[in-house]
Amino acid sequence: VQLQASGGGLVQPGGSLRLSCEAFGTITSSYVMGWYRQAPGKQRELVGVIATGDTTKVVDSVKGRFTISRDIAKKTVYLQMNDLKPEDTAVYYCYVGPDYWGSGTQVTVSS
């Protein structure tokens, strides 16, 4: 499975971005899909996942601001990011279980 992420960019605090990640290969709704991020000088961290039955979970730092969704027919997972903060600045990586990673897309939140 190969993953191609898009949608990153520069946005002002309080703004929104929608990341997309298209999978090339066999994907079903039983696959766990999600997003991680890595800020400069920090370890990669989980942002959130979507699993069987489209159940979702996001970490507390983005709860209420970020939403994960997917369209299995399009083999695409999304990350809707609202009310962005400077601390959300990072390279965002999409993920498909058990161990497939996208190349990353840069999100920069700055005025």
C-alpha cells in the first residue's frame, strides 16, 4: 500500500485546513487509518485514528478542533483541522495499519 498525502500549507492561527491521504492498494473498512505528526525537535506523535465501523479517536490536544473521517470507496482518509494553533505546526503523516506511512505534508500555523 502506498499513501499520498496532500492539503498542508501555511495558515494563520484560528484558521482551518483539510488534509487528505489517498491509498494505492487494497484497503477495506477493517483497516485502521489515521494521522501522526512530528514537530521540529520532537518525536512523532499520534493525532488520531479511524477504525472498524468508522469509530474515531483523537488525542486530547486536538479534541474538539480536529476530525478524522474516511471514504473507503475513494481509499482516502481525511483530517479536518479547525481553530489551528501555532503548536499544531508539524509535518503530518498519514498511516494505514499495520505499517504503511505517507511521505508527510507540512502544516505551518503562523501569523
